[in-house]
Amino acid sequence: MTQTVPEPSAQDVRRINHWLNGQHVAGTSGRAGNVFNPATGEVQARVDFAAPEEVDLAVRIAAEAQRTWRATALSKRSDILFRFRELIVQHRDDLARLLTLEHGKVHADALGEIARGLENVEFACGIPHLLKGGYSEQAASGIDVYSVQQPLGVVGCITPFNFPAMVPMWMFANAIACGNAVVLKPSEKDPSASLLMAELLQRAGLPDGVFNVVQGDRVAVDALIDHPEVAALSFVGSTPIARYVYERGTAHGKRVQALGGAKNHMVVLPDADIGLAADAAVSAAYGSAGERCMAISVVVAVGASADSLVAAIAERLPRLRVGPGTDPESEMGPLITAEHRDRVAAHIAAAQQQGASVVVDGRHNLPQEQGFFLGATLLDHVTPDMDCYREEIFGPVLCVVRAATYDEALALVNGNLYGNGTAIFTRDGGAARRFQFDVTVGMVGINVPIPVPVAYYSFGGWKASLFGDTHMYGPDGIRFFTRTKVVTSKWPDPATSRVDLGFPQMRG
């Protein structure tokens, strides 16, 4: 399936730059990368790759801007975020078109991504309430104690290719609302959305320098991790890179939240509505071509549900319309790169060699020869020792594992390396409650296949799906981007002052 893509000349394609101190800035490193149109396989742009010196410049700009921004009134911060929210709504089709052009997802899916990002902007608009501290009057005689939440300073946000608008909004909305300045390093595969959001933040009234974008690869990531003025790092990506960012960042004394990969299981009990479960499995497994960290990649069919469930899923797949995201009739677009498409196809071949049944093979009957397309694939009789089960495929491949009992299904989920999301489909309320109590996974759906929390809760998995102590966005996002200062205050009568070397007991 490999196809050769010619290297473009400089004049053939547009150039994607950095955003520093409120303006587009061309890179100076001499390094750049290709940005493809996944639907055609063509190179549509070249994106600058920042050198460490350029990252240093971005951080210094952010540090200078943050000194003023942290003193900005909460009502003013909220007003700017409200205006940004309205500008995103006005330009959501423009932003969605960029997502389709560079990521490949269909327009409706891109609009859904933007909507879920906007939920977090709306949450951050409540920052005057969210940053209220505590106050204890008369903790001791004449002494009051109170706490305040203060910003960290400059924070680095490193975001993945699969949600180039939503995940940045998960991070920077709370970070900015809390009084921090941001240096965003988006994925080099689809970087343009970050620049449009930067322009809209500026139009909303955000002071220049509070939000900056450095394009690049690992060089830029390492420069952010190592920079002494970056106080915290928020990351979403694969588990190996999440672990790397967490370990290297914390070694430098930084606060880090690093969200990693997933292998999300959907348990279907024998009493479940098979049609409902099949619809949910298809929707959650193949939406955005499976390039979601919350995609269902494993269905655990319990007992007698297996044969009918596999047949119901297989019956639905030929009706899925695979094609360019710009086509209103398309339901599933291409994968992000040719290399990734070929890697996913290799997983299908390996699964077949290792004994899985390929019920529906997405390697055939593709909509066009150009582009990075792969159709929906269904694998049955998958076992936990197979590579297709153990590894995160991140493509339109759904594995079916058969379990004899609920306990066997639960043990399978809990024994998996990842703990991002899971779901159970059943009509039995007792079984559902038992599952949510027993399962060792961070986000649980009951007859809901993609349990991404609403913005006033927090997003995050367990085990190898999260490195760090806090989840993302919502209340945990506010905690992550602030630190607590406790003030003990007394306004004494000078006539009562005396020297006392004893440790204060605060009892009188």
C-alpha cells in the first residue's frame, strides 16, 4: 500500500510559521516538515520546525507577558474568554475545514471536536468563581487564615494530531484563565488550527505574548521540557512519549500531566440489546477512522452475545461511506499519513497470521487509489496474547474477544495495561453498578460507548494511560494550573507584643 510522495519545492506550497508575541514569525532553524492532505496524499504545506533558540524566545516572551497578565482582573479574563468563545462559534466552519484539510476527519466530526473544545472554554469563563479561596476567621485569637490560588507562570502545552483544536482548548482555556502564559507545541502533522485559534484569541483581546505557538518536532518538545522558566507541562499523546515527557519533566522539577494511550474495552452482556450495542460499537470504533484515544478498540462479547453481536457489527460495516472528509456523504475519512495507514494494515495481516478471524477486511474496496484510506476492519476470536490486542492500533480496526462470564470479562479489562475508558452494555442495573465499582479504568460508560466527561468534570485515565497526579480540564485543570498559597494574618496591638520562641500552637 506504500506510495511515494515527491518532495515539494519551496514555492509549491504554503508555509506554516510560529506565533510569537501576537504575530506570525517565520522559522529560522532551516528545518521544516511536510503537512499532507490525507485525502489525496499530496503535500499541501511545509511547517517550520523550531530550534531550541526559538523555543527559548517564545518562553521569554511568555514570561514577560505573564507578569502583567497575572495581575489582570478575573472579570477581564472571563470577558476575553467569552469573546473568544463567540469568535470560535462564528468561525467554527473555517476551523472545521482546516481540521478536515490536514487531519482528514469528516466535517461533521470536526464540528463535534470544536463543540467539545468549546465546552471547556465555557467552563473557564467561570474563572471568578473557580478561583475562590477559603477563609477562616479567628482561627486563633485575632488570627485569620485564608488560601488563594495563584498561577504557575509559563506553561507548555504539547498536543496530538488527532484533536488539533479540542485538546489545545482543553489545556489553554484553563491555563490562561488562571493567569498563566502558554507556549503551545501542536502536532506537526496538522498545525494550522493552532494559528487560527491564536488569531481569534488576539481578536478577543488577549494581550500579545500570553499565548504563543512554536511549531516543530522532538527538538521543540525537549526544549520546552528542559527550559528553566517553564513551570508545568500538559501533554496528550502515546504512552511511550507520555512516560518520556513525565519522567524528563519531573526530573527538571516541573509539574507534569501526561495523558497516554488506550485500549478501550466495551463489555456486552448477554442481556444487552444487540442492535443498540452493535450501533454503539461501530460508532465508537470507526469514528474519525479510529484515531481517537477514546475509541472502542476491543469488544468483549460475554457468553451467548458473541455470535449475534459479531454478525450485527459485520452487517453494518459495508454501509459505512468511506471517502474524503470534504465530501458531505463521507462518514469516515482517511488516516493521517501513509506510514500510519501501512502500520495499521500490517496489524491486520499480523492478526490473521496469529489466528484471528478477519470478518471484514478494510484493506479492500477502498474509495480511491490516492490518499491514506483504510476501510473498517472487524477481527473476531482475538486473544490477549495477540499483537492486535496488546498494542494500540489507533485505526479503524475493532477486535472481538469472547468471554464466558462477566467475571472473565472484568478480569480482562482490569488486567490490561491501559485504563483510559471502558463501557458496559446491559439491561441489568445491578451488573452495571457492580462494573463501575470494580473496573480499574478512569472513565466508565454505562450503555454509553465513548464516556468523555462533560467539561465541569475532568478527563483522564488510570494505569499507563496517565502519568501525573491530576486529570485534564474541569476542576482538575484549575488545580493543575494553579498553586495554593495560605496566608496567616494578625493585626496585633503593639502593647501586647513580646518575644516567644515556642512553636505557635494556634489554640488561643
